[in-house]
Amino acid sequence: MDKEFTKELMGYLIEVGSTIGLSLLLALAILVIGRQIVKILIRVISVALEKSKTEDTVRIFVTNLLNTLLMIVVFIAAINQ
């Protein structure tokens, strides 16, 4: 292969790789931070439902449903970044 072509190819791969790498790191950060926020929200909601003397099965159902919905939102946010 031509040395000039190899240099251009390496430059292009580094440029594209750094862009994709930054996007992946940002997506990973969104997932990690989003998961922590979801855990905190679910804990707060669960405690509020316990204090209001909601039946355990209803409390578990609501918290699981909210957890799933919020994690879907986090995944969509990570994918769309």
C-alpha cells in the first residue's frame, strides 16, 4: 500500500474512532447516571406508598412498572444522544 494512503486511512480511523468513542462514553454515562436517578425515585415512591398503607402487591406492581418505564426513557435518552 501507498504510505500516503495509509496515513490518510489512519487519520480517518482515528477521527471516526474518537467521535464514536466519545458518543459511547456519553451514552454509558447517561445509562449509569440515569439508573442511579431511577433507583432513588423508585425508593422514594416505594416509601411513600408504604407510608400511605398501600397494599404490598400494589406497591410492588407500581414500583416495578415505574422502574421499567423510567429505564426505557433512560435507554432512549442514551441512544438518542
